[in-house]
Amino acid sequence: MATFPPYPTHPPHPGGPAGGALGHAHWWQRRAVRYGALITLLALSGLVILALVREQTGTEGFLVGLGLAVLPVPLLMAAFRWLDRVAPGPWRNLLFAFAWGACAAALIAIVANSFATKWIATATADPSSADTLGATVIAPIVEESSKAAAVLLVFLFRRRDFTGIVDGVVIAGVTATGFAFTENILYLGTAFGTDQLTGDRGIASVTAATFFVRIIMSPFAHPLFTVLTGIGFGIAALSAERQHLRRVLVPLLGLLLAMSMHAIWNGSSNFGEYGFFAVYAAFMVPAFALLTWLVIWTRQRELRTVREELPAYAVAGWLTPAEPYALGSMRARRLAREHAARHLGKPAAREVAQYEAYATSLAFLRHRGRRGRAGADFVVRERELLHELWRRREVARPALDHAARMTAPPVPVAAPPWPVYGAYGYPAVPNPAYNPYRS
């Protein structure tokens, strides 16, 4: 646990010992090399998966599938981004997760599923049983493992951005959204090709039925499965570094649960004429509701952590007394950004948003430190975050102070016989000449 000075000290220089490089990195350790290799891998995977899907559906079927499959993507992405609003991760992590799911994971799934199903059909001389086994056993194992790889990569190489359950849920959900997007193109494009051959049109067509099942009824299916893996990695992120067994077993348990739920969903068509609807109503919907409640509850707990941990920095002089309350309220945060944008423009609003994100990371870091779960770089990371807050204080503090006064609950008090001043040191009667941003 770090000790705090009684007043803000001069922040460390970014190029100093705390932030400088400790040595020359090998060429394969350079960021440009790693980013280039990753982008090349995803681009090649995307080109190959595009060619495979187009070959199977035809150009017209591909375009129809693409137009229909894209419909649920903005809604799912917005939902996961909303969950991530307390401590928003960088966009590059979300872009990587979506691209991995849509390109790399989908390519692995198509190749591995096809190979395994053909091998089983050849070995058993029973194509129908091979298809059933492939859908209920092979596909869940291959697909959930390929999607879990994205969560594992972010967990290992973007550890600072992966601090808890919500981060695991968001990365896993976005990865699965990308995977479902590509899979839906394939299914909808194939259904359209079937309708072209049979001449079916309208609501009785295979395309309409596929659209209803995959886009209307179950757009959350793949995200729901993979979120279980994400929760496992989130619990591992909250564990102390010395708890090696827990950090390995819990993600594996989450992956096994994801595979099991995926297998039950794929096998629902084998449970009789109404097996699909029975599994959907008795299993999928309750599981979706339970996980939704869990992530929302976790989101509220994160806000409570911010309110409980930041007052220590206010006492030390790094924050004003009003900031812990404002930073622990999503409404106050929004009002602060709007206030800054209204008075100083959009760049100021972005500065306030960054201030809120750094302050939240600081609260989570202190929370892990108090519980003995912080890493060896706790002090270095704490000073980095305090430095970022100190750089943005001139813009963010007035906005957050305004938001705190706007959202503070009313406190009934008896009228005293002496003059009363407003909260946080400002006059109770607004002064038109007062400008909090003027130095």
C-alpha cells in the first residue's frame, strides 16, 4: 500500500526512471512489429473467410446475408459499450476483439468444424450422425475455444485494461458479436441461395425463418455463451497474483460452461418438435436474464468502489472533496462532460472524460492494493494515474464540481440566523459574473 503525501507533490517526469525504458527491446518485442503481425494475421484471416463464405453462398447470397447480419451488431456493441462506461477500455481492444471474432475465430471454426465432421463421417460411414455430433460436440468446443483466445490475448497483453468481471464480459461479448456476424452471413446467405433454387418467397421462405431465429430471437446467443468465459477471466483478474491455481482453473471452468451451454443450444433441435422453443424458454432466457443482472450489479459495485476509494486522494489534496461523489455517479459524469462542452467545447469534454477514466482506474488500483491483489508496479502505476489527473485538473475540476452540486441529494436543515453559503464553497445565489474556468 502506498502512502500519500499531505499535499500534491510534483509528478514524475514521463521520461524519468518510472516511465522510461529499462533497456533496448529486441526487434520482435517492438510494438510496431507486434501490431503489424497482428493486423496482418487478422487481414489475411478476413480475406480467406470472405472468400470461403462467398464461395458457399454466391455473390448475391453473400450481399443479402451481409445486409441482414449487420442489423443486430450496432445494438449489441452499444449494449456492451454501455456496460463498459464506468471504466471504458480503449477502442483498440474492442476493435481487436470484434476483428478476431469475425475473422480469425470464424476461420478456425469453419476449417476445424468441416474437417472434423468429414473425418467422423468417413470413419463411421454415417453422415447424419456425423452432422449431429459435429453440431453438438465439435462445434461448441472449437468455436468457444477460438473465441476465448481473444479474451486470453487481451488478458495477457493488455493487463492494465483488464481489471475485473465487466472487462471480461465486454471483451468476450464483442468477440462473440463479431463471430456471430460472420456466421450469420453464412447462414443467411445459404438460406437465400436455397430459396433461389426452390422459388420460395416472403414469410414462408427459408431466409425469413433463418432471420427470425438468428436475428430476432437469439442475437444474444453467441455473446451469452462466450460471456461465461469472460466472467472466468474477470474473476482471475480480481485474484491475487500468488493465487496461480485459481487464476488458471476459473477461466477454464468458464470456458467449459460456455461449451456446455453452446452444446445444449445446438442440440435443442434433437429434443423433439418443440425442443428448440423449450430450451429457449426454459434455459436461454433465464440464463440471459441472470447474466444481465450480474453484469449490471457488477457495474453498480464498480461505481460504489469509486465512491469509497477516491476520498483518500481527496484528503491528500489530489482531488477536491466533491469529486469522489461526482465520479461515482454516471449522471454526474455525464453532466460534467456536458458542462465542459457547453463552456469550453468538445475538446474540453474529452479531457473531462479522460479525467473520469483515469480517476476510475485509480480507484480500482487502490481497491486491489488494499486487498493485496495489486502487482509489483502498484506505486509506479499510481503515480502515472495521478500525473494524468493533475494534468487535466484545470478543466475537469470545475465541471465535476458543477455536476456534484447539480446531483447532490437535498439535505433538510434549519434556517440559521447567520448567512448561508452554497455547497462546496460557492455562493448560494448564482453570480452572473462568476466563471469557474477563468484563472
